[in-house]
Amino acid sequence: MSVFALVDCNSFFCSCEKVFRPDLKNKPVIVLSNNDGCAVARTNEAKALGIKMGVPYFKIKHIVKAHKVTTFSSNFALYADMSQRVMQTLREFSPQMEVYSIDEAFLSFNGMERMDLTKYSHEIKNTVYRYTGIPVSIGIARTKVLAKMANYLAKKHNNLNNVLDLTNPTLLERALKATPVSEIWGVGQKSASKLNSLNINTAWELKNSNPKVIKKHLHLPGERVLRELNEESCIHLDCDEVGRKQILSSRSFGRPVNALDELTQAVSMHTTRVCEKLRRQNSVAQKLTVFLQTNPHKNEPQYYNSKTVHLTSSANSTNILLKNASQALRSIYKKGYLFKKCGVYVSDLSPLKQQQLSLFDSPKQNEKQKNLMLAVDKINAQNGRDTIKLASCGLEQKWGMRSTMRSPAFTTKWHELLNVT
Ligand SMILES: [Mg+2]
């Protein structure tokens, strides 16, 4: 039988900020989304003040002021780097791991059943904290759905000290009885209401319900959750990080943008990011899509359009994709609108090894492109993102994100290293 551990960082973005601000220990801290819009991370102290997830900043400004809540703009360079450190540390503890999101990973504990898994998880937790400064919670169980539940409870109940092992049948029964169906992984708000109307309110009641009834109302996904609650593993570990079907880069502008050359800069930047990701995972794309849109929440003339280009041969070179992206942008651009957002995504991905060249492509030219991109990636990896970039990305990006309270990139930029005085 399989055993999974779900490791989840506690209030991840806030914890990253607190690593470099020890003075914020036990203080309320929040992190805001792109353009300082909404609260997307909160420490327990901030939650206790009634600050809800995703609430717009202007609605909580009075709480922030009254209780001296320390507020940060998103600093994704910092979070991505800290995430990598956490994941790297976790890899030492299991041969198989799935990075599920920026702050969560599933580890396989298969074959370790004879060990004291609670003790082992405390060791993982303490090591991650010692190496990175990030606190984590760990839930252990025979299926992913149950590991998620274990994690949820490990975070919620202080006496568990952030680790809960639900391979123990007594604890499992208690946990299932204490968990409402709305808190089960894979059960959305609509399914939860449906279950409640069938008088199924707890995970325990769902586990013991008739599979035929569940399948009738919640279809296959519901049946799968039911089986997972019964310790039958259906959702396997996805260790294959190459298999992503599409890659997207998009962002809202810090202010409305209407000039074509500014949009071209933004589209160039997004294309560059997308190509970097393609090359990092050794794949090539056949299709490229560019889109732009006005702000639907404003009482202004509205326009949305997108253009998909089928490349003559699949590619991951920034040069080639940029040419196509800027042509696509020109074909959908219209004067006189205030644009709020634009983006680029690629689809129809395949591994680089299977790259199809079109009849008229020269293999020599292709090789040259590949070497050029290798050199660019290497220089940027050593000296920081965008040390070398194509001129169309612009030297001064006036349209960038608004983030007035962003902390320094402590771990990724030499000139922003933490000063200790
Ligand atoms: Mg988390």
C-alpha cells in the first residue's frame, strides 16, 4: 500500500518576508497580490484580526492602520527562490516527489511504513526550517486526498505541532468525523451543497455512503474522492514536470496602456519568459497565442482580442517566437483603447528531441539559434534575469507592475543582500 506525505509551507509568502525581518516574529503580516490589489497571504496573527483571504486592500486599510499590520507587495523573485530552496531540501527525504505548487509538495513514503513516520516528518520539518527559515506542516496518509486532510488538521490544531499521521486507524476515524465535506480536497462548493442536501455532512459520512449514489450525483470525480477516503489510492504522484500542456505569461499593467510600442515591449517580455520556460523543460511549441484586453470593470470602450499563430516548425527560440508574437500583436491592436492586460501563451508542446523541422528549414540555421539561446540562458542564469535581452523588450519599462511596498530581492540580487549592522 502507498503512503503519501503532503508538505505545505505555513503562510508561505509571509514566511518568506519574515525570514529577513526577525522583528516581525508573532506580529500580523500580509502580502498583497499584483498591483497591490488584494491580500493573498496572511500570518495567523493577521487572520485573527479578521483579514480574509483575497479581500481588496482598500477594504482592510483601517484594520492595517489600527493594528499596525506590516504589509508587503508581492516579491515573486524572493518567493520563487525560497520555494526552490525548500523543494531542494525536501528531495533529500524521499526518492519520489511531486512539486504541487510554489509552497506544496507530495512526497512518497512508500516502503517506509516500519519507520516512525511522525518522527521522520518532524525531522523533515526541522531541517527545512533550519536550512531555509520556512515553517512547514506535514500530513501523512495512504492517499493524496487523506494526506491533504491530515495537513489541514495539522495546521489547524496547535497540539499536533504541525505533523499528523493518518495511517493510524484511530486517528483517521477521528479526523474523518471532524472534517466537513466542504474541506475535502476535490470537493467544490457546489458538490459540498449537494452532499449536504443528501444529509452527508462530514468526511466520515461520505466515506460510508453508497458509491452508486455518489457517482450519480457527483460523477466520476466524486466517486474517486470516495475511494480515496477509503484508503484506495487513485490519484498518483505526478513526478513528470515536463508534461505541461501549455505555458502562459501575462500580467496586468500598473496603469492603462494604449501605445503600440509599449504593448510590443510587454508582449516581448512575456514571449521571452515563455521561451525561457520552454527551454528549461526541453520542449518546443507549435502554436503561439497573443491576447490583449481593456479593463472590464471600467466604464470605458471595451475591446478584447487574441490571435493564434501556427509556427511553420515547432520552436523555443526567443528570436523566432518574438517575430511571430509582434506580428500577431499588430494584427489585433486597435487604437483608442486603454488596455489593462496582455499576455502570451504557447501550446502544442513536444519534447525537443522530437522537433519537426519544416521542409525549408536549414538544420544549420536551427543549430545556430540553439547555441545562441544556450549562451543567452547561461549568461542570464549567472548574472541575473534580463542581463541580456532582445531590444524589443525595451530598456525602461514604464508599464510595469505597481508594487510600492516590495521587499528587496534578498536572495537573488547581489546589491539587495541583507545588511546587518
Ligand atoms: Mg501554504
